[in-house]
Amino acid sequence: MTEAAAAESPATGSLPARALAERYRAVRAATERLRAPLSPEDCAVQSMPDASPTKWHLAHTTWFFETFVLERKGGERPFDPSYRFLFNSYYNAVGPQHLRAERGLLSRPGLEEVLRYRAAVDERMLAWLEGAEADGSSLLSAVELGLHHEQQHQELILTDVKHALGGSPLRPVYRELPEAPGGAAPPLRFERFEEGVRWIGHGGRGFAFDNEGPRHRALVPAFELASRCATNEEYLAFVEDGGYERPELWLSDGFAWQRAEGVRAPLYWERDGGAWRTFTLGGMRPLRPEEPVTHVSYYEAAAFAEWAGARLPSEEEWEVAAAPAPVEGNFVESDRLHPAPAPAGPGLAQLFGDVWEWTRSDYAPYPGYRPAPGALGEYNGKFMCNQRVLRGGSCATPASHVRASYRNFFPPPARWQYSGIRLARDVA
Amino acid sequence: MTEAAAAESPATGSLPARALAERYRAVRAATERLRAPLSPEDCAVQSMPDASPTKWHLAHTTWFFETFVLERKGGERPFDPSYRFLFNSYYNAVGPQHLRAERGLLSRPGLEEVLRYRAAVDERMLAWLEGAEADGSSLLSAVELGLHHEQQHQELILTDVKHALGGSPLRPVYRELPEAPGGAAPPLRFERFEEGVRWIGHGGRGFAFDNEGPRHRALVPAFELASRCATNEEYLAFVEDGGYERPELWLSDGFAWQRAEGVRAPLYWERDGGAWRTFTLGGMRPLRPEEPVTHVSYYEAAAFAEWAGARLPSEEEWEVAAAPAPVEGNFVESDRLHPAPAPAGPGLAQLFGDVWEWTRSDYAPYPGYRPAPGALGEYNGKFMCNQRVLRGGSCATPASHVRASYRNFFPPPARWQYSGIRLARDVA
Amino acid sequence: MTEAAAAESPATGSLPARALAERYRAVRAATERLRAPLSPEDCAVQSMPDASPTKWHLAHTTWFFETFVLERKGGERPFDPSYRFLFNSYYNAVGPQHLRAERGLLSRPGLEEVLRYRAAVDERMLAWLEGAEADGSSLLSAVELGLHHEQQHQELILTDVKHALGGSPLRPVYRELPEAPGGAAPPLRFERFEEGVRWIGHGGRGFAFDNEGPRHRALVPAFELASRCATNEEYLAFVEDGGYERPELWLSDGFAWQRAEGVRAPLYWERDGGAWRTFTLGGMRPLRPEEPVTHVSYYEAAAFAEWAGARLPSEEEWEVAAAPAPVEGNFVESDRLHPAPAPAGPGLAQLFGDVWEWTRSDYAPYPGYRPAPGALGEYNGKFMCNQRVLRGGSCATPASHVRASYRNFFPPPARWQYSGIRLARDVA
Amino acid sequence: MTEAAAAESPATGSLPARALAERYRAVRAATERLRAPLSPEDCAVQSMPDASPTKWHLAHTTWFFETFVLERKGGERPFDPSYRFLFNSYYNAVGPQHLRAERGLLSRPGLEEVLRYRAAVDERMLAWLEGAEADGSSLLSAVELGLHHEQQHQELILTDVKHALGGSPLRPVYRELPEAPGGAAPPLRFERFEEGVRWIGHGGRGFAFDNEGPRHRALVPAFELASRCATNEEYLAFVEDGGYERPELWLSDGFAWQRAEGVRAPLYWERDGGAWRTFTLGGMRPLRPEEPVTHVSYYEAAAFAEWAGARLPSEEEWEVAAAPAPVEGNFVESDRLHPAPAPAGPGLAQLFGDVWEWTRSDYAPYPGYRPAPGALGEYNGKFMCNQRVLRGGSCATPASHVRASYRNFFPPPARWQYSGIRLARDVA
């Protein structure tokens, strides 16, 4: 998701104000913990138009609450009127926006001022949420949405910082990471799912983004799904088999893309004599064969699948397989900040956490989808073009943020997210 | 389709050699009739990388027969060995290719030489097809494919020449066109289709491209489909309502695209004081309100639909509606070379001919699709990314070339094809 | 000179009308002889924005006479009113111009029509020049200017066609060329010139462009000038000594340019196993070590000079050395269309013809220079920025077109002209 | 000067070590005073490839001393070995360099670390300079060069920060500036200089960059020079006379440049209803008619001169006029950080300080110029292409840094320096 494009599912009831206040404290604090290892300069840098400075994420998530809750509630003066412009991402209904590609050129407001902005908005938000007047307010759903929105930006803080640090010749460390668990990956199996008319999309209680609905039926043909994500070892075999040199494995756009960009391996891989190393948020380290491959584009994922005699799953297939599974895995709370090898055992491993899994599905509206009216609902549909759906969350995703119906989306060449590969196959 | 990417449906039997010979003569002659109004220079110009010179189309379609029939049959020396490189479009299995964007820089071979090439290949092809040895040959399916391939290029000759002439400040005439029929367009109605599990894809006898199969079932929710294509009058109302200035109507990519390109109306529209004129293959003429709007991108089609309180159909919806209809309409054989107003009457008008109809569907493989092995089958799947499906053929399509299951595809910004709009709606 | 930007020297008397008529016939016929080996398609192609189609050169030189003579004389209707726009190069005072980079997209008017245009203007021009009314007309100086202008375009026809054919994978032949003369180049000597205040610029009788004046004095320090142009053998030694890999030899802009463009040898050189071949207007042939190196940019010329422990001459130095020499050499009339080895003997060889010689001089106005008023004089000065002066003419220059004071100019990266290198040195 | 490209004049004796130590303290402290108003984020931002972050300037000037003095002296370990790469600007003989355009992406080392780097190098430098061993060292000339180099970067800190702040929608203040002096500019006069053979270039004692020599004679024709710089009022008359819309006033490259970039006024001018405002280091303020126009490109300066019936001076003309004048004016020490109106009185005002004055002279080597051997001398000559000379220093230049022979240089489109206009005229 280029950034949080979200609106509350109309079918979903919000939490009570008190519960939201507690959640608000927790989510906002989590954001600031991610910021803690970073200097003011680290927080200001923008390494490409797709990535934003940490400082901008800190301010934009705050702007969201100020604009969609405090301003609508009334009785508050804006912290700084220029922020309405500076920290609006793409909400045309709110007004014009600072150029996305120039977020890194804003040295002011500085980090300290942005932290003051956060504190001021937090104070107002909590005073209201913990006061008498909030209960039952129609604005509570915007608060809940804002918290999910902020969780999306928590993940982006990590991926954007990784991109900035990984582009520095110093390859500096974000934070020392725990030793990676050792051991081999379990053998790859394919699990079979029979044809059927299935329910797809969010249908239960609890929060969901509007693009997860309406819940609807779809005829899903029989298919097989890999028992775990593809590993570095498997991907390396593709590389060493000349995978990047064989046009017959690639989508036409994908081959043109890797030629033009000089891509010959996943992002952050570096050849070091005969061995490969990779950049992590803990700095450079040897590539571990048993870990899931990550930071691959859709094009690379599709070429690898072709080479492997398989294909990528559709998002419906993925959801059919994941719906019964518990939402457990290697999320940001594990503090590893890197995908981990799959555990041995029966069933499908790594559906949640570790790496976002590219699907072959175009990011398109579900049957009957209509964006909600107004600024908040205005903008999920507008990204439904030239993007592919990813499912399942990653090692940088908060555990409480993801679910089986969650649809992440990025354009085919995107590689700076923790994106990985799960294979699928037709059933003859 | 950027150009013919096709392979024979394995389920389809070919015509007998004699019948193919007759068809071969007819198709090849039709191509040369389209060329007749053009000078050597007209045939050499390439106005953008997406469009090719007529001369290249004449040679590439010939190369197809030489490479996939004569060369495989054996016993023939190539007409000119350099043509294997010069006139290969994108078949990596055949070998490297001349740069697509530089096709217009090849002044040699000239038109005369290319016509000699055509004649020499025709002579060899017909000698074989009309001889004893062809009957039952496994190469006959490649002949049939080559004829459908050539029909695709017939359409491209017209659209590419229109783009070249339309870009000249002289706005020169390709050929004098007959007077357009007058009269108003019939009122727009929506026809309802009920939910059901439907068969999609080519299933009967006769030729089809591999991307039209496998035939498969899909659950298609209830929908409504417009009784005719959107007209210039309707599109002009969108323009005059500020449609191009209202970001809320547009896909995010689409709005960025029209800002960057300065697009404010369909391709070939020109404002002339208070009125609009449009470029046709017969030169400039006043815009006729009752004609179907054409030369719009997917982005424009989607924004118009949003403005109209509707949406574009999915390709499955379109096919469900079109499957029972006869393949009749304003095709290239009508010699109008321009879309015509819809006739009055019941049912759905203009499903075939006039304009290709943008669908909201990503150009994706059908369930179970696998490209055929080898060069011929290698290359339909590789275009299945970042393109949208169009259905139904246009005023530049040969009548015998299209069918209800036919899937054309272009990237969202493409406008130089005869692309138009049919609206659809959800059923509440 | 990107194209003819010229105005008559006010000090110069024109020829009588009858003499001009004769000269007119000769120059116009020479242009058409250069065209003769080319097909309509060859005449239409534009291989880069800097180069123009032959057809455009044929029409533009005709437009010059129509606009600056026939139109001013009065009593004539334009051949085609659209040509005023289509074939204007850069004369803003005449009106707007068709985009330079899109000259190759104009398939119409075709070659035949352009030849009719030439014939029609020739008929009118000659009727006037050979009639009674022309003698003494103030328009005669524009006729003379137009003939020199056309000679400039004769050279451009050859260099532009060479670029177009040289870019084709077929490397086709413009015309069979005579066998190149054999033999070694004479040894390189440096000839010394003493310091002095020298007269620079055109001063005698006869035609000159306005940028060759005013004639003025300049203090020219003592210098040494090479006895002939640098040869392929000498340049190859630079290449093989790693010349293109050593930043210390290059201007900073030049090194960046050759990295970005992937330049590792002069234009048209191709390595063929261990040997080098080069493209000529007679097709590919082995690189001859004794011929002058040509098709080098200013950047390459300057780097070579640095490597050779020398420098490029200033334009004043060149003119001081060339002023006493006869204007003789390998010009277009020799029909070789390629530079030839220097003859042995005393003095400075190859000052005129063979290759244009890059000087280190910025193309700047001489002291007291003011462009003439009006369209014709408007436009020499406007190119006096970011260009370097070249001197002496080439194997593609008409002999009657060049002189010691003649200033050609191109931007530093230009390579498609017959540009070469003569070294100079400071005197300690 | 894109950045300091300098080498010691071989004819110049250095100061004694003790005197240099004192000067070292002063220059290094001056740099840090310029930094003081800036936050860590302000110091990290790079608003375009031509501008560098303050932090980079702080480090690069330190790297200069570490590389060219401490490292050569021996016995010192580098502060951080990676800095050799990170803070090398363009010295290929020292080794490869971090990409210029990506200086703003380096969040580490942070400002604090860079200040530690400065302190560590200062300690070592001063220990050596104030010790016994430095006196008479051949490295003292590199120290002196390094101090002039650092002064160049002091000016760049100001111009680069102005560009970064001026590009922010907040238009933030670098430092509160004193009230500008009021009053009208004195009337423009032209002062006449007679023709003569003049001495040009640095010849006296004291430091000079190598590009200021060798001192040599040149024949300078008679000319007239304006008594002061062109004012905002005069430039505004050009703007309001349609100056930017009239191609006949512009160099061809210049007109293309302003069309492509959308330039319609000097950098930092903003129209505010009927009035103009301009961005200064003290923030936005009304445009003062009596101040010298600044932040104009060479193209704008030349077009203005053409409009005014004049031209820009050559660098020799400027030097002839300035050589007798005292080096006094509105320099950085005045703390105005903005050009001030010319004082009334006889003679030529504003030759030094206020604004750098564009000359029409190509930045070219003087006769006999040879760069010194080795890294330090390697690199002035390599910038001698596609740049124009500016003379006289600006309100951001240290007073002790400039002199009559000083040659600054920038490419014609550069506008972010304090560049202005002094007119000249031919003498009929």
C-alpha cells in the first residue's frame, strides 16, 4: 500500500471510547518506540519518492487525527495551519498537498517540533476520549480507523528507514537484532484444496478496511498451495540457473524492468566474492539459506514461480487457505525485524507474518464495492489500477493489524517492502 | 493487443489446405488494399514506439509465415537472412529483435522491396498449400494462426496510420470516407442479467487464441449493462461538467496521467472556437454528437463511468451478454473506418464493431491456462500484466476476426485504438 | 553549425544577377545530385533531433528562396501556404515552426511533391534573375546568401544520411566509393608561429557570413601547430592506452558524457574481433591507420590532445596559420566522401577539407559584432553559447563554400559531422 | 564555482606557520558561525544536485585538510576511513566519490559526529601548525589553499541553505536580517575605457588560484562599463515589457531553457497580487526597486542586456576596470546577507561584493595555463567547458577571499548564487 488508504467498514461497530483511549495510547507509543533508535537526520531523509521520512510518518498520522477527529469535533484551533498542507498525503477533499517526492526536502518543522505536535494532539485526543462527550460519537469510527492507519505507517517507517540506511555506503545499523534462529527449512509440500463456491472478504465482527468488502461468493477452482514460503536457498537456485537471463520465464514488462534497472538479485542482496550477504535492519549479514526470500518484486516472484513449474496464488485461493488459520506468526512484536525460517510440522506455515505474499490478483474492487462518501472513504478505490494484492503481513506488521481478509497492494516493481513468495499450482 | 500475440487453441481443428489457400489469398489481398492509399513515405513513418510503420506490418506478417511455416517445412532459403532479425516482433525463441522504437528509422528495405518479399513468400506458401504435400500437415494450424495474426495487423495498420497522419500539422486524409449516417442515438437503457455460474471462454469449434481458454465456469453476480455505447454527446457533457478537473472521479494513476500529459479530451478532438472537431481517416470533420465516443483511455473511460454513476463492465459480464448475439456490426468491411451511431431497437446494440469496449478486468490468465510450448505459444501469457481487457471489435476490425470470447488488451493509457465505453451497473 | 544561420556581410558587394543565375543553377543541381542515390524512404528518415531528413533539407533550402526573395519581391503566391510553417527552421521573425524533433514524422509532402516545389521555385527564381528587373536589386544579396545556405545543407544531407544509414543494422551503402588511396601518413611535425598582434576575421572581397566579422586585431601569443591532422593510428594508440578510462585526461563534463553514453571509440567505429572497422558512406570497411580520425566530439578531441601532451588550437591560432594557405583539399567535389591521408611535403597539410578541426574556442561574437536587423540577420548571434568553433571544412564541404575565416560551430558532444583533430602546443 | 577547484599559484609564497594557525582558527570559526542558526535537519537537506548539505560542506572542508595536509604529513590515522570516500568531492586522484546527487541521503554521520570530526582535525592541524616542525614545510601552501577553499564553501553554505529554505512552502528564516538601507539607486552612467594591450591575471604577491594565471597581455578594444549593477527596478521594466516572451532578445539555448523550466522572473521572486516579493535569508519581503537584481542566470542577464541596448562585459574588460579599485563592498562580514543599493558618487560602484557579475566570457584557460601535477592541481582545468565567468564577489563572499583577478564560474542556467548584471557597451 503506497500509504494508508483506508475507510471504516460500515458494517463494523466501533469500540467504546474508553477502550479506544487505551488503544490510542498503545498505538501511539509503539510508533514512537520505532522512532527511538533514529537521529533527527535519520528521521528526515527520503531515499526515493515511494518512501517517506520517519518525521513525515510521525506527523502525517497525527494530522490524520487532527483533521478527521479534532477538526470535525470542533472547538480546537489547528496546531499549525500549514500542516494541513504539509502533512496531507493524497486527500484531495481536504485540500492540496505538498509534493510527495519532496517530503525529504522539508527540514522544518524539525523532529522536535513534530514530537511536540504529536504530544499536543495526543493531549487533545485523550482529553476528549476520556471525557464524557466522546461516548457514542460518530467520530469514534474515525479514531479506530486512524489507529489502523497509524499501524500501516509503523510498517512503512521500518521499510522506508531500511531503504534509506541500505542505500548508504556505510550500511548503518537501525538497531542490533537478536541472533537469527538456525536450522534448515522443512521440505516444501503442496496442500490440495477442492473446487467450491467460497465466501471471500471480511464478514465477521471487528475492524476491516473498506476494500475487504463486500463479502461475496466466488467460484474457486481446485488448487494446491505450498506449505511454506520460498526460501533464499530456493531463490538462489533460480538465480544460479540463469533465471534473470532467461526471458521465457518473465512477464514481458518484468524482463524489460530488470534489464532497465540492472536487477539481478533481490533488493539488499550483495555478492561478496563467492558468497551472498544481505542488508538487514541489524546491518549486513550472510544470507541464510533457510530464511524466506524477501524484497522481491512481483515480476521476480512470478518468474521464480514459472521457473519452479508453479505459479503464484490468486488472492481468493490464499484467503480460502488462510481463513481457518490463527493469526499468529513472526510480526513486529517479535522484535526480530526480519523473516524467520518456517517451523516444521503439518499444515501451512508462515501464512501470517514473516513476508507479505504476492498474489497474481490485480487489486480490484470486490463485486458491489462502492467507496464511502467524503474524504475518508473517497480514496481506496482510486488506487485500484496497476497494483497486485499481497496477503498475510510481515515481520514489520503489528500482529493486531492483519487478518485473513486483509488486502495489501503494491505496483509490480515494488521491492522495498518485506515481500515474498508462496507458490501455488493448478490441479490437473 | 500491442501486436498479435497468439497461439492456436489446441482443441481446434484446422481447415483443409485448399480452403486455407483460398483464405490466405483473401487475407493477404485485404492487407494490401489497406496499404494502397499510402505513399512509400506514409508506409515508413513511426509516430510513437507503440505504433509501427505500415511497411513493418507488411513485412512482419510475411515473416510470420516464412518463420513458422516455410522455415519449419524446410527446403527453402530465406528471402533475406537479415529479415529474421528486422521483422521479428518479440519472439525471443526465434532470436533477438530490432528495437521496437526504431522501426521508423529503417529506410531500407523500402516499400517496393517489402512488396517483393510478400510476393515471394506468397508464391511459396500457395505452391505448398495448393500442392499435394500440405494436406494433413501439422503446419496448417500455424497457417491459420498466421491469418488471424495478419488480421490483427490489418487493424493496427489503420490505427497506426491514423496516429501518424493525425500528428501531422496538415491532418492529411488517408482516404475519402462516405458521408456519415445522420440521426440521433437511441436513448440509453440498462438491461438486467441475473446472477449465475456461467461458462466463460472459447468452447465451440473454430479458431480461437489461447488466451480465450480454457473454457471455465465463473460465478457472475447480477448486473446491468447499457444498451449501447456512450456517445460523443454524453462524453462532451462530462467534459463540460469539468470532468477532467475533478480528481474524485479518477483513478489516482489516471489523474496523474492526464495532468502529466495535458489530456483534456479524447485523442483527435480539437476545439475550434465554440465547437469541437475530430480527426478521422477521412480528415478533420465536426464532432457528431450521436456517434460513439472513441479514442479514450481506460482512465478516461473509468472516470466517465464514475461521473455517470455507473462503472465499466467486467469481461465476464460482457461475455455473458454478448455470447448469444450474432457477430454483426460496423466492421472494417463496411468501409466507413469510423464508428457509427447505434441503431434504434430492442436489445443490446453495438456489441460487435464500432469501438472496442474497455472492461474493468485485468488481462489475466484464465484458470488452468498454460501457454503452449515453443515460440508460437510462448508469448501470450507474458503480456498478462498492467493491461485491461477490451471486447467486441471495432470499425477497423475484420468481421471474421472477432467473436464473443475474443480478448483484446491494452495498457490503461492507450488511446490510439478505436476504444470506447459501455457502462454497467451493480444490481442493488 | 546546427544549420545555416547566416547573413550577408554588409561590406560585401553581390554578384551581378546573371552570374548569380548561373551559380543558382549549379548549386541547386548539386543538391539534387546528392539526393539521387536515395529512395523516398531514405529521404524521409530522421535518426535524431539534431539531424534532418533529406526531404526536409530539400524543402527548407527552397523555402529560404521563397521566403526571403520571392515573397519580398512580391507578385507571387506561395507554392503551399503550410510550407511557411513546415519548412521554417528557427526564424521566429518569419513565424512559428514545426517541431525540429518531429521532422521525420512528416510523411507528407512526399519526395515527389518536394521536388515539384523545388522546380516551381527554381522556375520563378530563374525567370526573375534572368529578367531585366533583378539587376541591382537589393534582394540579390539574399540570393547569394541563400546559395551559401544551401551549400551548408548539402554537407548536412551527407552527414545526416550517414547517421541514418549508420544506425541501421544493415549498414547500407549510400553510394559505392572509390578505393581509398594507400600509403602511410607523413610523420607529425609542429610548426612554430611567433607572437604578434594579428588581424582576425573576414576582410577581403567576396561573401562571408556575419559571424566572420568584424575584422579586428588580436594579440596571439607564440604557438606551435601540428603539420597534419591526427590519424586513426594515433587515436587508436590513445584508445589502447586506456584513454577512455582515465578521468585525468578528460574535461569533467566530457568524462561524464562518455560514461553516460557508453562511448569508448569514435562514432562509426566497430570492433570486429581483434580489428576495427568503420562505417563510411560506401559501407563498412577496415579502419585505415593513415587516415585522419573523424567523428570525434570536442570532448574526445580535448582528451586525446591532453594524452598527447598537447592541446587544441584556438581559432585565432588556426586562422593565423591558415590565412596564407590556398583553399585546396579533399572537398565534396573529390567524390571520395571520406577523409584521405595527408600528403607528404613541407608546410601544414590538410588545413582545408578532409575533417573540420575542433578548436578550443568558444563560439563567441567578435568585438563589435552586432547581428543585422530583421529575420535574416537576426539569428547568428543567438547560437553563441555552449558551442565550440571548428575550422577548415571537410570531405563533405563544397570547395567554394569555405575560407580561412569561416567559423563552423557545434556543441561539445557532437560527433556526426566529419570532425577531427589538429594538435597545438604552447611555446615555452 | 560548483565547488572549490583550486590550486596554489606557484609564484606565491605562503604565510609563516604561526600566521597560518591564526588564520586557520579564524576561518574555521567563521564556518561554524554560519552553521549556528541551523538545526541538524537543516544541515542535512540537499535541495538539488548542484547544492550540498551544510553538513557535507562542514565535513568536506575538513576532509581537505585531513587528506592534503595531515595524511601527507604522516603519522596520523584517519578519523574515519569511510570519510575518504564520503567527503571527497571530485578528486579522482584521491579515489572514487560518493554520488554528488545523493549527498542529502546520508543521514549518517550526523551533525554532531561531523562537528566532532572538525574538532579532531582542528586539534591535529593546530598542534602541527603551532609546533616546531611546520615552519618551512612544503605543506603550508596546502593549508593556505585549504583556507581559501573553505571560504568558497562558506559562500556555498549560504547559497545552498537559501535554496533549500526557499523551496520549502514555509519559506522559513535562516536568520533575522537588519533592516535594508533605503533610498534610490543613483542614475546609471557608462564610463569609457580606451583600447590597449593590458595585463590580465594575477601578478602580485598573495594567494591566487591557478586559474587566475599566467598573467598575460591581451588586446582589449575600447569599451564602456556601467557605473553600477542593474537594479530590480530596471529588471522589472524588462519583465513588464514582455522580456521573457520575446525570443529575439534571447540566446537560442536560453529561450529554450526558460520555456522548458517555466522561468518568468529571477529565482525567489514571487508575484503577490500586483506587487512582487522576494525570498531572502531573512524570509519573504517586498522587492526593493533600488537593490541590485540577483539570482539571475547568464541567459537572463544576456537577454536583459540585449533589451537594454547593451551587452555583458568580457572578463578582461571587467578586470581592466576593477584592477585599480580597492576591494571594498558589501561582503559577508556586513552581515546583511543581501545585496544593497549602490552608493551615489563618481566612479564605478559595487565592483566588489553585493552580486557576482556575469561576464560574456567562456571559462577558458589563460594562454600558457597548465594545471599543476597531482590531485590538488589536477582539477581546475577540467571544469573549463560550458561555463561562464563571474567576477567581483557577493554579499555572501568573505572580504578576504576575493580580488580583481578572481574568476568564479557557473553554467549559464545557474541561478542560486548571488549573481547579477553589470552592463557594457561597444565604443562605436
